[in-house]
Amino acid sequence: MAQVLSPGAVPEPELKFEKEEEWRENLNVRLMCKDCRVDPPNLYEDHASGDLICADCGLVLQQRTIDQSSEWRTFSNDDQGNDDPSRVGDGPNALLNGAQLNTNIAFDAGGKSSKELSRAQNRANLDKGNKSLLSAYKQIGALCDGWQLPTSVSDTAKHIFKDAEESRLFKGKSQEALIAGCVFLACRRNNVPRSFREVMELTKVSKKEIGRVFKLLENFLMKREKEKEGQSHMVAGGVVVTSDGAYKGSGTADPSDLCSRYCSMLGMDQQTTNVAIELAAKTNNTGALAGRSPLSAAAACIYMASHLMGAPKNAKEIQAVAGVSDSTIRHAYKLMYADREKIITKEMLRDRGDPDRLPRPS
């Protein structure tokens, strides 16, 4: 209720309390040795005793200071020589099932009873699904290491394999064929394509079986992506954004990517490699090798580029790398030779390229 004043009365001023300022450390105040008075001071902190000592004269400036560094004390058995300074375990792995953050019973120094408890816990927590997944991941890692592929390819193949296993759609397929299909698809998705023949030679799975599993994986991923198309979320401003990582199919291998790898295996110089890559791009645009496989197109581009730049490679040398017959290479080269005026650019001729070096197709 508001207070009513009489006529002529003066209201009393309201009491205003001063707000206390927040405490702030004065950075201008520094600790110095009162004997040395060296600026900047050369101080040493002894963590064992908790003393702050001047390193020049040995004067103790502070005693029982609080250690602000990380604690690396271990609780493992020191007598066994298996000290582990880590206070926590590994983080959860998205490639495995379960929470994976359960407490484990150690049996190193607990005696017979702790060993029995540890065995009982291991039997109770045994997950056969994770065991099979770990075995498959080990094979995928070995295959990717054999090709010297980046870690992104191995991780992609593992995620595809886990999704395929959880879908239960590949129950009749062998694990080797499924692993081969996952690695083949992961290579394409990470722009390091490999041919069916190379996967067949590495995994010892037939080309026909790899193709079947690859098609099933493509259809499975496309179907799963269609189911996620309706899932979207609102962001600031009312803009609707669909889920990231949409899978749109891998398509066929790009001959230019194959040219780069095959030229490296043949020991060709970088200038000739760039010409082969540019020829592959030109053939795609002009359609000179329409209907040809990427392997035969890449082999024919390398054959033409090597002769154009004066470092010729015969069809048998390219055949050993690309895995296609020399007759296929010569037939594809014949089609390119007919359209040589369209696919050979001025930049190639400027880089010491000479069309007169090209052999006439038989």
C-alpha cells in the first residue's frame, strides 16, 4: 500500500546500498624473492614437499602450497610392474553394441576370490555379437592396410558392415563376401575406387559374388536413406534442414582417378600423368568411349598420353597394371584416335606433346 504524505511534507530519500564489486586478482602484484629481487623471478615449485623455492638462492617463499597440476596417482599393483596412471578407461565405441562403460572386476592382486568374480563377470558380459563384429573389423583393417588406404575408408567400411549386420538382410551371404562388398563400396564413397578384379584378387571372393553383395548394399543404403528423408529438424530462422550424410549412390568409377593410380604404378612422370587425367576427362565430356568400362578407358588414356608425351608404354605393360587385355586397350585407343582432334587440347601440345608420335591403330 502506497504511503500518503500530508501537504507540504517532503518524502524521505530511498536508501541506496552500494553494490560490492566482484573480487578480481591484481595481476600487477608478483611474488619475488626478497633476497635476490630478480625480475622476473626464478622460482621452483617442489611438488613433493609443497614448497615454493627461489632457484637462485634457495630461500623458501611459501610452504604447503596447493598442487594445481593433474593427478597421476595409480591404484594398480606396484609389485607386478603394471602401473597404469590413467584414471579412466576407453570411451564408448560406436562400432560395438552395448554401453561399454561397465565396471570391471580386476583380479591382479585380489586373490582367488577376485579371480572367480572376474571370470563370472566375463561370462555374464560375454557378447557374441561384439565378438563377431571385432573379428570382421580385424579383417577389414587388414584388407585396407594391404592396399594402404586411408583410415576414413576403413571406418566407412566398418560402419557399413555394422549397419548391414543389424539389418539381418544379409543372413545368407558369407562374411567374406559381405566384407569385400563393404570395402569396395567404402573405396568408392571416399574417392579411392578399386576395380572388382582387384577386390577379387585381394579377398579371394568371386567377382560375381562381390557384384551381388555390392548391389544389395547399394539398395539397402538407398532404401534406408529414403526412410530418413522425412526426418528433418528446424533451426534458427525457421529453415528446414534435412539429415546430413545423405546417401545418393556411388555410381561408377571415374577413369581419371584410375589414371592417377595406374600411372604411379607404371612409374610415369607427373606431366604425363596430368595429360592422361585430362584425356580421361575429355573422353567423358565428348563421349568418345561411351559404353566402355572405366578400366579400359583409363588404360587407353594412359596408352595415348605416354605416346603423346614421348614416353611410350606398350599395351602389355598397361595390361599388367589395369587388368584388361591388350586387344581391349587397342580397340579403345582406336576410338580415341578417331576423335583425337576433340580430346587433345592446346595445353597438352604446349607441354611438349606431339600428335605425330601417336601410333596409327591397326
